[in-house]
Amino acid sequence: MQVNQDAFDLTATQVRINAKAKVDANTSAFLQLQSAHTWGTGSAAYAASDSDSSVGLHQAFFTLKNFAGLPVAAKVGRQEIVFDGHRIFGHTGWTTGAQTHDGLKLTHAHDNMSLTYAGSMAQELTGTSGRGDENDVWAHALRANFQGVLGGSLSTYLVMMDDDCGTLSSVTACVSGSNNWYTIGARQAGKIYGLDYRVEYYHQTGNAGGADGAVAVATTGSYYGTANTSAGYQTETSRDAYMFGVRVGKSFKNVSMKPKVTLWYDYLSGNSDEDMNEGTWGQFDTLFDTGHKFYGFMDLFLGYSGANVNFMGLQDFAVKVVLKPADKWTLKADVHNFRLAETVGGSPSMSILTGICSASTSSGAVSVTDRCDRSLGNQLGTELDLTLVHKYSPNVGINFGYSQFMAESLWHLVDGTDQNKGWANTGHWAYVQAKVKF
């Protein structure tokens, strides 16, 4: 999506070729070649010779059953790691490249319970600042799933991010402070009393190294009086963040077009002035989620660290409707209302330090510019997502999509744009997607 009034378009292709091999009764291997290409780029029509070398290995792993003589299956190599609804581990499959992990997964299943460990070498950096392996980042996830709970399944999570370098503000450089931290939570989803539902909660604790780079110490004096000054984060910062999500849906199969209506709410905590004063990082980190599935199809709120909402959290109120207007056709309509978790007026120092607005001091008097005042509230905007899905044949599907984002004044300040300088208050995005499997 481009918020400027000048639109652009492109055509992209994703091609995958899978190869499976059964080595013996307990061993198998899987290779997936992938080429993600944007039409007209690289060696296109103007080149005399096609030298496109974009084909690579998207996945390449082997699987061992009864690993080490135990009732455990081991998957080793480059692989997609997806847990439940993609909330904290997903494959970001809406992108042409999608996401994979270099690591291993161990799974044990018994009766209605399964236990999974996943380890991902999330980042490998060598020699930066002479700190060696401290530049590396490992993700360790432990998931237990129980079937048959309240008409569905219950999953519990413990995820550890082992990041001695502190990459909160940058994933490519070694910055100050340890960033070793944990996510603990649970997800319950199923169907009960004729309603589809999902309830989940995650809490994050540990260190937040790099917070001083993400929300830097103020250098321009006090805001709103010396007693109320928030000076930004220091090198060592603790993490205390959380998110919860609730979804309730109802299907009407005996009604024309078989409608399904879903009510949806997500809350991701953010930083406030109080958090900053206490040296606590309150912005929830979405880890390796497929954010496109949750926070609108225009992908305005995908940043895992919360930088795209200036580390002040996010609320998402949504209503989703699914209709079957004809055989092999499905129409979906989603309406999202996005808001910051924290208000500008309630956390003026955080708003100033993260660039939402600016202030200057002179003899104790404050001059606030860029419409940074309590009247801004926390409303970011409303997004409409329309999707028309046609099942052309068992192996061919065609999707048509249109989305519109209607921005509030606060959105332009958070996004760094200005509606008075030619930036649109309404953004548009449309696509046609064809999927062919054989």
C-alpha cells in the first residue's frame, strides 16, 4: 500500500517444486525449491540472456522417527515452523518468499497430547564489534497441545529468545544490553454451544536490551515541567509486556449464502510514560507471527518489535463476515478499527521521544507542534478488506482482493506522513492471485 496519492503496481510469481524421499522405515527427506520473482526486474526483456538465478532452497530437512530409540520424531534442517493459528510462529505465507527457520523440531505424541520443542538459529552474525557468538540469536520454543478441551484444543507455550547482543532496535547490529527474554502463554480454540471461539494470552518477561536505541534518552531538555520529565530508556531495561486476543463466530448454514459472522479483538500492550519512568519495556513483541492474518491485509502493522506503532501498542476491533453467494465462490469482508494501546495525551513524553510529535521548552513554558495534544486520542484508522475466492477446479484457485485504509490524524504522525503535504487520508490496495497445484 502506498499512502501517497500516486499509485503503483507490480506482478510477482512464486514457483515451488517439492521432492520427497523415503530413505527407510524411520527416515525421510524433503526438499522444496522456490523462485520468487517480480516481473520486469533483473534479467527481463531488455537483457539478451536470461541470467535469473533466483531459485533457492526454501525448505530442506530430514525426519527421523523414533529418534535415539525414543518415541520422538526429529525434523532437522531448514523448515517452516507453524504453531496453531500462526500467532507467535507462522510461515508468513502471504509473501512470495514466506518464512523458514534453520534449526530442528522434536515432537512426541501420546493419546490426546503432543509435546514439541523447536529450536531456530534466528540470526548468525560473525565478528561484529569483536563479540563473536554473542551476536547470534537463538529462539527456543516449547509447546504442549491437548485435544478434546472445551470442544477444541488447548496449547501452552514457553518461548525463550537467547540474544546476548540485544537486537531490539536492530537485527543486523550488536547493540548494548542483554536481550534474553521469555514468552509464556496459552491458546484455547474450538467450538461450543454452536459458536466458534478462540481465547489466547501471552506474557513477556526478561531483558529488553536495545531499548535505549529504540527510545533514546532525551537531549533537548524537559517536557511538561522537570518533575514530569521522562528521559528515555537506559542500557539495561526489564521487559513486562502482554497481549490477549478473543474471537467469537457464528455460522448460519440454513440461511441463504450460509453467512458466518465473527467478532474479533486483539490487544498488544505498549510503552507508556509510566513504563519509561520505571525502566520497564511494555511493548509486546509478536515474535515470528503471520501478522497478515491478524492485523489487516494492507500490512500496516507487521513490525515484530512494535516500531511501526512507535512502541505504544495496538488495539484491533474487527467484524468479519463470510458469504457463499454461489457454488465455488466465497466472499469475505473484514472491517478493522485500529487504535494505539496508549494515548498521546496520556503519554506525552513517549510520544515526543518516539517522534509522534515534538515539543520545546523555554523558561518552563511548552510549545507543542504537529497537533500533538490530548484531542488526538489513540485512533489510527479503519481498514476494509474484501476478498472474493473462486475454486476454479480442484487444483486451481483464484483470489480477488481489495482493501482500503481510512486514516485518522494520528496515523499520519505515527507513520511519519503529513496529510497537509499531499499525503492521502485514504489508501487503496488491490490484487488478483492465482494458485495452481499439480
